Amino acid sequence: CHLGRLAAGEEPLLAPSAFPEQTSAPTQRVVMMTSDLALAYDPSFRAAAEAFASSPAALDSAFAAAWYKLVTRDMGPHARCVGPWVPPPQPFQFPLPKPPPEPVDYAEVWAALHKGADPLLPAADAAALAYGCAASYRYTDNQGGCDGARIRFSPEVDFPANAGALEAIGKLRGVKKVFGARLSWADLITLAGHAAVAPHSGPMPFCGGRTDATDGAGSRWLQPLSAPSSAAYFKEHPTGLTAREVLAVWAAASRAVAATRRPPADFFRWVALATPTEVAEMPADLRVVHDDAELREAALDFASDPAAHKALLAKAWPRLMSLGRFDGPASSPCDDSAATLMLPPTDAPAPRASSH
């Protein structure tokens, strides 16, 4: 801060020397930092300073709240806090309502998503919606994730990466209406994405019990800092997934990948070994997989060992969908195998992999 010397008219404002044993001068000039001057002369700051000066209890309360926010904000949801002095959930923790009290039968929802000759929501759109919803999670402060389904609201629905999300949500309204309050939008979105990815991964554990936020306030600072056209998107993903995990789940959810109409192994082989002409015609988010040595190597590995790719996808996708859900400092309700359901069910028809 800058320093200011105070004066009373033409004369400097003096005060007794703070260290008389170190100087022969009995007084010293009064010096205040700019922040001190603001408390004295800025109308809004002065009002707060006067209020705190007249009520030490109000100062104590405001300081306690501000300090708790300062040291807790990067911990994420209130459920991660433990101990006898933890206050109720605070607005900065973006608390969510309780999940629906009457659990829905997710196998019935699965069947409803596959009812009829064609899926209600094309697989590419369903996977992209679920991916966009869950990939909002940020491991540095444990904010975001699909619990709450804030992708239904601004600002998240307006992020460039979530183009088409509003239309995709609209196509799921019929299923939501059938199950009503028993089915949260968050569970419906993740289950629809699960159904879209399952043809490429095989059965995966689905962990329900999500709830819905009432607004999009919790997404204000969660817009991705990089796009799939950058190698950093894969190698420094805010979810904390590894580059290979991000490549696997991104490829399963990317509309650009779906537009190639290639099965996973064929796609990875093509994007890694493409000719210069093919590379020049690729969208930027496919070209980066070809151009970056680490991503190209991963793509070749996926192409040469489809079983390994399938196993990685089956592990990484459910993990992505569960990020941001906590029932303790590091635990998740999805850690309990009893809380998960393998989908598709063994007696269910194979889900369709339609991408258009």
C-alpha cells in the first residue's frame, strides 16, 4: 500500500514517538496506509468501521464468518467438513437440497430411455450433456460436478463447451415427467449419458441419489480455461483425471468423434495415423490428438488393445460422473458398492449406439 502523511492544516500531525529509547525526538509524524485512509474517508468503509467500533460483538461475528470462508472455501461442499465447531452450510459452499426421499427404480428409468424404435436423445447428445455436466468439477477446490445439474441454468448452460445442452435437456423432459420428483435431473442426465456410453464400455456401475440445485450460482467460476483443441485440456484437466482417462471419456462424449462414424478402435487408429491431408481437414480438437506425441501414443494403444480401452472407459466414466459427491472429507456415497447398480442390466436389451 502507499503511505500518506497526515497534517492538521499546514502543520504535520504528530504523535509521541513509538520507540523513544531509539531516538532523541519525542514525537514522530503520523503515517497511514491507503487502506487506513479509506476506512476514515471513504463513506462506505467509514460506515462499516464506525459500526464495528461501536459494537465489538458485531466485529467478532463478521470476522469469524469471513475467516471461516477464507480458510474453508477451497474445501468444497459442507459434507467435507468435520468436527464439533463446523457451522451450518454457508452460501459460499453452494449447499444442495436433500435428494428425493422416495428412490426411483433406475432400471425402470433405463427402460424408459430405451423405449421405442429410436432413443429419445441421440447417443452423441446424451453423452455430451452428461460429460459437460460432470466435467465442470474442479479438483483444486472441489467445486462443480453433475450433482445439482446446474447445467440446466446460466451461466453453465451458456459455456461454449455446452452448446446444445438446453436442447438435449428438452428431449429428456418426457422421461422426467413420468418419474416426477422421484427422479432428479442430475440422475437423469448422468443415466442418459451412461446409456449412451455403455455400448463402448460394457456394463458400468451407476450410483444414483443426486439432487437438483435451484439456480446456477455454483457454476459462476467453473468455465473451462482450455478447450479440447489444446493438449493442456487433456493433460491438465480440472477434474484431476489423467490424460489417458480424459482422452477415453472425451472421445466417448465428443460430437466431433461421433461425426466420424467410426467405432472406437478405428477412430483412434485413424486419428493417430491420419495422412497430412486428413489431418488438415480435421476439427482442431481431433487434430490435437494427432499432433501431440503423448496423446497420439495413447490413441495408438487404445487402437491396438480395444479391451484395455474398454476397461479404462468403464472405470473412468463412472468416476467422472461421481466427482463432487462427498459424504466426508474424502469419501463418496458411491464408494459403497451397495449404492451402485450395474447397468445395463443383464436382462436388458443391448443399448443402441446411435450418434445421429
